[in-house]
Amino acid sequence: MAPDSAARTPDTSGLLAGSAPPDAPPGTCWGKSVEPAVIETVIAPVLVNPEQVDSNGVVISPAIYRNAPSPKIVQERQETWFETPCEDVMTPEFIESVQRALAARNIYDGPITGRLDSATQSAIRTFQEPDGILSADLSLASARALGLVTVPVPAE
């Protein structure tokens, strides 16, 4: 059977204040995308009555089974941490730049407001989804890909 489509809708819990993966460098900000487990329903035999045997071990009555639906996990739940621009970067001016960059890529068609409204968050999610980030929170990698955040140059 096909996986339940509702189970594929990711939970985008947003930026987690004070939360970060264990190896996160100090002073960095993080978001987490949670993709729920994919569960499908399979039909499997279920024992209704066990076989009956006499004292000599001869089967008097065979086991009785019936087919019944049973859930099966096809893909485990997945949590993905991703670095985000910190709160002090997410100014209305920066968000306007995000909106313009997404509009230039024909992903955002709303007004340039400088607010993280639902249309902006939907466009961010659409932009990031091919990279496996199922979240409406802007990742630092996406901000760099949009040309909005500098890429650090390694020290020589």
C-alpha cells in the first residue's frame, strides 16, 4: 500500500531559542527540521486461535489466522539541525532582501514587507526543500545561496 500522504508533512518547529546540536560552536544560531516517520498500512496474518494438539502431539485443530491491517514504518523519523542567521541579523531590511531574492527566482510573489509572513515562509520552505531542509526558517546556507550572507574565508 502507499504511504500515508499526511505523514509526509514535515513539522517545522521553528527556531529553537537556546537549542543547538551538541557540537555547535558558541555564538551560532540553529533551527531544526523534523520529518515524521513514514508509515504504511500492510495486511498481515494475525493468529486468532492457536493450533490444538492432543497429549500425543497430534494436531486436533490447526491454527486459525485472519488477515488484518497493521502499521509498518517505512522510514524512521528524521531530525535535521541547520545553522540559521541569528536574530540580530533578521532585521526587516534583511527580510526585505530575502523577499527580493526569492522574488528574483520566481519563488515569492508577495509584497516586499520586511515581515516573515506566511507567504515569505512558504517561499523559504520551497527554496530550501531541494537541499533537504523542510523548514520555513531560513538556513544560513540558503541565505548564502541567495547572496545575502557572506561566506567565511578560511584563515591562511
